[in-house]
Amino acid sequence: MTRVFASGDVDNDWLTWRCEAAWAFGADIFISIHCNAAESSEAKGTEVFYYPSSETGHALASCIQSELAALLKAAQGSKLL
């Protein structure tokens, strides 16, 4: 799932800080890749966040998410013993 991060959202304060730091250092694109895992079944899978006004960031985030989804689906048959 690709998502636009919501600035000011309590859950995304750390993400907002990282994005602002990236812009301060002159980044051309900001994306943040998250691999979720927890006891709750609601927190699973991958997400790629991008800056709301970045068309290039959106395109890159979508490509990365598609590749991650394909790789993870292919890897589901492999398990450590």
C-alpha cells in the first residue's frame, strides 16, 4: 500500500521529522518503507510513504511497493525451520 503521510498526525511525528530533515538536506525525493509485523493481525505487510506533493515520489513509492508485494508473495513458500 502506498500512502501519503499526514503531517501533524501523532502516529507520524517521527515520519514527519525524517521527511523535514530530508528536505533540509536538499533531498529530491522522500519515501519511507515500512515492513509491519506485530501480534495484531492488523499490522502486517509493507507500506511505502511519500511526500504529498511529490509526483516523482508517488511514482517511485508505487514501483517499490509493487516489487515488495511481488517479492514477499513469492517468498511466502520459504520458511526457516
